[in-house]
Amino acid sequence: MDFYLNNFCRLSEARNSVKESRAIFLGVPYDWSTIDRPGSRYGPLHIRKSFEQFLGYDSTSGKDLYESLLPCDLGDIAVVPGDYTETQKRTEETLEKILSENSTAFIIGLGGEHSVTHSFLKTLKKVHKDMLVVSFDAHPDLKEDYMGNKETNVTYLRRACDFIDPSAISLVGIRDADRDEIDYAKKNKISILHTKNIKEDLEASLSSFKKAINGKKVYVTIDIDVLDTAIAPGTSSPSPGGLNMAEMKAFLDICIPQAVGMDVVEVSPPFDTGEITSFTAAKLIYYALSLKA
């Protein structure tokens, strides 16, 4: 399986075949259309390095993730620097090949900037036609364009609305948004849970979230800037006052069991401190996998 892949960096214990695996990793180290600070191209490498530090046996759940999920890490897409369209094409064609061999595996995308999520959504939507989208992010990423460019990390979800019903999207952790983005969300019935409301009443927010996804299949995308900068400083567009790990895990407890895939994006090692952000991102993936095991 080497279709558009650069597999020099792979998890050492995730070498099972695509067909037998229940969890498949795929990195997309692309950040050439980020509007703020570049550096997330190094995210997949550092998330994997951090993930390697965790044991396969999860003492909290009592499950061995490697034995239960038979994970497969295919490495990274051979991205084309500066060419979003070609990188998107390579990502989608590779994902289509993966899903043609195993359509039930849980897909884990490693970014890269948030625009890479577009390819995961577009490809998985073809297999899971009733799929909902849950975006954990400090920003809606619903801009029509940014300085005339319609394909960036702050416009990707607006582009995804071309093939996904906006009312099938839930935004969690929003705290920085343009008025136009909020107006678009309200007009198109996109569900929004603001960080402020989550902090004020977590239980009510969790109840509202559970009702919004209503037991359906979901794709979960996590922009690491949804978390507070104290635990995730290394990101392109930091926004203080985000979720803590307990709050984040409470939401994952609800949506991951019904998820068909997930990604973690916008981890930018050049702006990190002691690799805190990389370890936090890896731990989120580890926790999600414990819920799927």
C-alpha cells in the first residue's frame, strides 16, 4: 500500500495490514495555505513521537489498544508544497483506496493545517452518506474567502458545505468568530456550542451536544486550538481560554463511540513548549482509541 505515500515515519507498533486493521493512521503534513503561523507540517511527526511514549495497555479502560484494534500506520501523504489542489487529490485518492480495502476501519488523520480535513470529509462522506460532522475548534472556519483565497485553513468548512448539509455540522468550543461566520451558521442551522456556555454549564452543554448528534455516525475533527493554550500552546492561531482535558474528554465520550473517523490538526511544533501540544494531541488520539477498542 504505497499509493501517494511517504512512509518513512510510522508508529512502530502499528504495522498491521489495511484489511485486518480496525484503526488506520494517515498523516497529511501540509500547511502552505495557513493564514497565520506555519509549522503544522511537522505535526504528524511529533504527534507520532509523543504517541510512542504511551503503552499499548490502557490502565484506565483495561484494554490493550494494539491487541484490540490491530492498528495500521500508513505514514504520510507525499504532499506537494504550495499546491493545495494536488495535495487534496492525492489525499482523496489514497483514502478511497484505503476504504475500498476496508470500509469499516476507524480513520485517524494527522495534520497539518485544518484545510486537510476537507479531503477526509469528502471521501468518508461517499461511504457514510448520513455522516454528521463535529468540529472542535476555537474558530468556525466558515469564511467565504480569506483575502480572495477560498481554500485555506479558515475556509475549509465553508467549502465542505458544498457537499455536506450545513445542518449536519456541530461546532464545539467556538470563541473567536467573525460576524459573517456566525450569521452563516445561524442561517444554515449549524449547531454551535460556545466555550463560554460550556464553562458556565458543562452538563447542559453535553446534553445539547448529545441531542445534536442523536446517535448517528459522525466524523470528528479536532483543531488543537480548541484547548486552552496552557495545555496546547503550539498552534498556528492560539486563543486563550479554551477547553481543558476533562471537558474535552466528556465530549469525546459521547461522539467517539459512533465516529467513523477523526483527525487532529494545527499542532505546530515550532511554537510548542517542551512538546506539550504534541503530547496533548497524542493523548487525545490515545483516549479516542480506548473508546473504540
